[in-house]
Amino acid sequence: MGELPNYCHILQNLTAVPTMRRVIVYYPFFVDTGRATASQLRPQLMVEGFRQAGYEVEVISGYSADRKRRSRNVRRKIRNGIKYEALYCEFSVMPTLLADRHHLPLRPFFDYHFLAFCKQAGIRIGLFYRDIQWRFPHLRLGGIKGWIARRFYHYDLWQCNRLLDVLFLPSLRMLEYIPFTPKMPVAALPPGVPEVRMDDLHQTMHPNSSRIRILYVGGVSVMYDFTLFLRALQRVERVELTLCCREQEWQKEYPRYKELLTDRIYVVHQSGSEIAKLYQQADYSCVTFKPEGYDLFSIPYKLYESVGYGVPVITHKGCAMAEVVEREGIGYTVEYDEDKLVVLLEQLDPSTIDRERMRQVAENNTWRVRAEQAVQQILNPTR
């Protein structure tokens, strides 16, 4: 008769198998994978960040009919004993009840019924509140439509205060504009750096150039008024600028800028993978706007995009983004003043850029890191 199997050894191996980590990602809106805007990129990159961090991700997104069907499937899994570590949610720029294609609140309660079901099942919930433009009169929609939308925005926030374990904001400065006192802890969860760029950091493409090359990627409307930077640029011959914006927007705004343009300003309309080439040819990038109102607390996607390419950032003091730049040592901050900006531009020296520091900051701020931060904050919130 042969020896009996070593069941103790088998049991030890079984108990050594790690438990699958699962999260629910809930987006009560349609994520358009064909649009390269920050509001559409961030939801996709957070999902990828969770997967890179080793989570099995259950994504519930789309218009309300799609969400209802997918949430029904997740309810069944939870009732059958499937365990989820946390639920991460993001709102769109619209009120949740109006986020369908037709903007009609045909299913006004099921999103929050689902979140309440998850909460009752012991799943902790964190939500990223990305945008609060509706609180600023010069940015929000007017008329009866605007009045109705603001009622629904307040309804979203009332439900948040009832259901969330942690509220995420782009920066903590935004908290003063939230029109209620949060019952839950609040944490900053700024954008991240795609890991694919770790081996594609800045390389000087034109080493014989005697000019400092600055890149601007973004809007040129009144909301992103770029005139101060262009006036300063006119006075500094050693600096050239590549201004990348949407072609349609540039055609509309061109009359405001035409008197400020020089032969050292190159206006382009690149997007997607073409942006990488622009960063690779830049010594610095600028994320510039007047530090007031909405811009005081925003953390633009392009800040960490620039870091991901190893390109230091120039921005203005007095805003949350400047605090990040100064704390991390990833660029320069200057007062919103033409003369002081001229002084800074005249002193820029690409040879002093700390490339290793840029790499370290990029590696510490990937979307994988953001996803891990989100879960840890949901499970162990700190005030």
C-alpha cells in the first residue's frame, strides 16, 4: 500500500494563493473613447490604473439603460457571494440625472439605489467630483435650463453626503466651493501620468538651437486667456513658442491674438500621439492662466502629461497647480505679471533641468499609483 498524500502540504499551498482583489468602477455617463479630452481620458486611465495595480475591475458605465443592465448583473454577483474591495465612482461635468443623450431624467433614482445597495452590502464608496463650473456665474449655463441643472447638481451632492465614505477632489482648494459641509473625509486625487511614457521622456531634438523652446497645449478662449504670456514673449528674443490648440477655436479667437504673434510663435493643431513629438522638442511647457476663481483649485491633465514627458512646467503663483509645481520641484512659478514673467523667461536654462527628478515624480504619480491611492483612501479614509 502506497504512502498517503501529504494533505497538509496541499492545504498550505492552497492557503498561500492570494485572494483576488476586485473593485467596482461606476461612471454614470457615457465614456467616449474617441475623444481625447481630459474628462473622457481620466475615466479610461483610472480603469487601466486599477488593472495595472492588480485589481479585477467591474466597470459600470454608459447611458442609463446600459448602466441599469450592468448594475443588475453586479447585484447578482454580490448576492452570490462575490466580494468587492471598494467602489470607485466619478461624475461627469453634467448632473447625473441629465447625463443621457437626450438629457431627460427618465431613470432618476436607480444610480443612487445601486450605490445604496453596495453600501448596505459592506462595500465602501469613494467618488471623484471633477468639476464645479456650475457654481461660477460666468461659466455656468443660464436661463431656465441652467436653473434646472443647478437643482440636479444639488441633488447629486445631497446623495453624495448620504452615501460616500470619501469624496475625492482635484485639489483640496475646491472644497470651499462645495455648497455643503461634507460628512465624509475629503481627499485630493489629481490626474496621473501614463506609465507608457516612462521610457519616452524628454530628449532634445535640436541640440544646436540657440533658442529656448516652450510648448503650450490647450485652449485659447477667454477662459484660457493667453495674451499675458504672448506679450512677455514679444520682449524675449531667445524664446520660441509652439502653441497647440483646436483649429476651430483658433480661427474663432485669432482676432484677439493676431497683434501679439511673432515669427517665433508656431501655431499647430495636433492631437493624440502627435502630441508626444511636440513634448519631445520642448525644453519647457507652460500652463498659464490668471489665478482667480475656478482656476485657483484646478489641476489640469496637461500638468502631469508634461511631467510624463520629462518637461518642466511654467505656471503662475497663487493656485493649486503652482503648489504642486513648487512642492514637487517640477518647474517654475511666477507672479501673474508681465515684467516678472519676462525676467523668468530671460533666466531659463535647459542645462539645469533635473531630469532624474522629473523621472522620479513621474514614477510616483502614475495612474496605477492614483488607483492604489483611491482604494487605500476609500478603505482607510483620513480627515
